[in-house]
Amino acid sequence: MISLSQAGYIHDILIKTFGGSNGIRNVDLLQSALQRPYSTFEGKDLYNSPIKKAAALIESILNNHPFIVLKERIYIIDGNKGTGYVLMRLLLLEHGLDIEASQEDKYLFVIKLASGKINYNDAVFWLNNHIVNI
């Protein structure tokens, strides 16, 4: 599982690379998103594959909006799409999987998920069609 400090560190790197000033808007929402892929019910994993775990993780980051960015002295809920994508991909890489898609396809996947045009099940379907073993 990705820890709070690791997620914050990744967010910080992305903000330093692409601009803004980082911060966590809500630690509880971030913790919830990070724990969701490992949820169980009656001792059984609710997300029983790396792809399902990855889809749950990115959907939760995008829905919970745990990160903020300071731009021009105004706090904006931002950095969630990029951080969510990187965290999802790290989870997949931990399991020897990666995404094979064009930059545009990856971008559209994240934008559609963030805007609610696709949901968790659609994300699982998309990932299943773009996953390669490494």
C-alpha cells in the first residue's frame, strides 16, 4: 500500500515539476483513497486484482480531491488528476504491470474519469485493454 508520506512526496514532485505549491487539503480523504484498494468484506478482498485495485485508487483520488495547490495566493483543489494517475501506475508497476497507450489516450482516460463520464467499472475495462506485463 502507498503510504500518506509517499503520496504527499509524489504530489510534491509533480507540483515542483509542473508548478504551484503543494498541500494536502484533507488527510482523511487521502487516507481513505489509499486504503480503498485494500478493503475487505468478511475477510475477502473487494478488489481482488491489481487492475481493480488500481482503478479503485485513481477513482478515489479523483473523487475525493485530497490535494490542493497554491496559485497566485489562492488555494485551488488541483494536482489530483496527475497524482492519481501516478499513484495508480505505481500500484500497477508493483505487480509487474504497466499501461500501454498513447499520451492522448491516457489523458482522455483520466479526464473522463475525473469528470464522471466514466466510472470505476469503465476504468477497470479500460485498464484491462491497456495493460501489459513488464
